[in-house]
Amino acid sequence: MFGDLLRDLKDRVLAPVAQTIGHNVSPLAISLIAFVAGLDGTLARLQGRSSDLGAYLDLLLDFAVYAALPIALVLGQPSLPRLVALGFLLGTFYLNAASWMCLAAILERRGRGAATSGERTRVTMPPGLVAGTETILFYTAFMLWPAQAAPLLVIMSGLVLVGVVQRVLWAHHHL
């Protein structure tokens, strides 16, 4: 939801760092080394070295982090409520990924993907209620208030499901 609004801000903040790195480090290396920072896309755009492989690996690694952090949180202090909430969150992540990736593939096939819509990403990302920025905020809350992990996981799961429903309704009206 806020991801598109904050992408410009993130790029402005990270651009000086990316320019300092220059051509000494490839965007793909940044993706593999520090894939949660978001610097890789900024660096690739500044260097004009954005690639399909980089975009693919960036998304893949983002999803690995999105799963790993709540799993680590719950396994650090396992309990039945936390495990159930984690299962619910991971299930909603699965549906969320399918909802936007399938829609992105269809939009791309119809010539309405990232290249034609003016998005700076290489893969179109149909908006949902919870995106990267909201995920970072929730994960920060998980770490600040670990005792509240189960309710926070459930709340995030519910909001992720709202985003899935948003995309389904959009697809119903536009496809």
C-alpha cells in the first residue's frame, strides 16, 4: 500500500550510497549479500544495469526473508498460539504471492506489465494492502514486542488476506 509511495524516498536515500559503491559492486551481488536493504534495485537503476535475473533473484530472496523472520521469531519462543498464528501467516503469504504473481503474468501477457505501466520495477506488482513497507513495519513490531507475536501475526495475516481480496476484485472487474 505504501510501498509505491515510499519507493521514491527509498531511492533518494539510497542513491548516494549506490553512487559511492559505483560500478565496483554489481546489483546482483548486493541482492545476494544484503537483499533486505533494497539497495540492489536502486544501484541497478543508477548503473543502468537492471536485469531480469536480478529482478527475479531480488523477489525470490525477499520472499525467503519474509518467511524466515517470522519463523525465527516463533521458533525462538514456541507455543501453540504462536505456531498456529505462524501457520496462518505463511498460508496468507502463499495466497498473496499467487494472487499478485498470477495477475502480474496475465497483465504482462496482455501487454499491461511493468514496462508499459511506468513502474520502475521489472515485474509488475499489482497493489495490495500489505507490501514491503508494511511488512517491515510489522516485522519491526514483532521484534519490539515479541510477547505480542501471536496477535501481531494474526493481524498481519488478516491484512494480507484483504490485499488478496483486493486483487481478486480488481481482476474480476478488469480481466
